[in-house]
Amino acid sequence: MPLTLHAATVPSLLQVLRGALGWLDKAAQFAADQGIAESAIMEARLSPDMFPFNRQVRGFAMHAQGGIAGAMKGSFSPEMTPPPENFTGLEERVGEAIAYLEGVEPAAMEELVGKPMWFEFKEVRVPYTADQFLLSFSQPNFYFHATTAYAILRHLGVEVGKGDYLGQLRTSSAPAALELPASFD
């Protein structure tokens, strides 16, 4: 059976999004335990020219949910609303993306293959097919923002590891959480 567009995107997006809920919980607990204001974590960055933590989380949630919704609509424009300002808001945003993806029908995704669509932002308008957009733009952006958000937490000292990032693996037997030695991070 050939790999479908749904199989190439949705299950992996859900896996990382669900893992993110776990590391967001760990980050909130870290902030409480260390007496760090949530706003300090929301505003944390790896570099001054990069988006802060809360924009990174919003970014990966947006590319998971909005990428597919935009492909179905025929155009995608980045979400420009203010990002959530606390862990509760970030968890809600990630939860929205999970709920959306859980409702995406595999057959509807296959109808997107070869369908023309546009990426639109300000004066920029880039033509794609929906499958090209999802696989070459939205999915790589999802992983970029998820990895950056995770790296910000690691940089701040939150005890998260690769298993937290990966979430529950989809193995050939029962799904399992990945327990990796610290040297794998």
C-alpha cells in the first residue's frame, strides 16, 4: 500500500503535539518550583532575532492545524494573533491543534494531492500544490518551531529529554513511551 498524504503528516504531527503537552506541563512545574514568572519563560529566546517561546509554540500548533486547514481552503496565511501569555493558553492552543487533526479524514487529505493553493503573507503570494505545501513548507516549519520551543526549555534548565519531545511512539506492537539514556539528547 502506498504512503498516503494523511499518513505522511497527521500521525507524526499528533505524536509531537501530544508530547508537547507533556513538556509544557514540565515547564510550568519548573517555573513554579523555581519561582520563575511564566512571562519570563514565555519571552525566552535562543537568540535575539528569533521568536520567543510562546510564539514558537503557537507556530508549531499553527503549522499543524493551519497548514492542513489552509491546504483544504486553498490558501494559507500565517496566524498573526498575539500568542498565549501563559502555559494554560499554550496548552489550550496545542489542544486545539490536536482536536482539529483528530477530526481530519484520511480521504479528505488524499483529495489535496495536486490541488493548487497559495501561501499568502502581506505582499508575498507563492503558488503550491497542497501536498507540496504541506510536505515542503508547513511540516518543516512545524518541526522547526517545535524543536526551537523544546530547545528553549532545555536551555532554561527544564528537565526534558528526547523522549519528552518524541512523545508516545507508534511501534509495531503496543504504543510505548521512549526511554532514552541522557546521552541521546
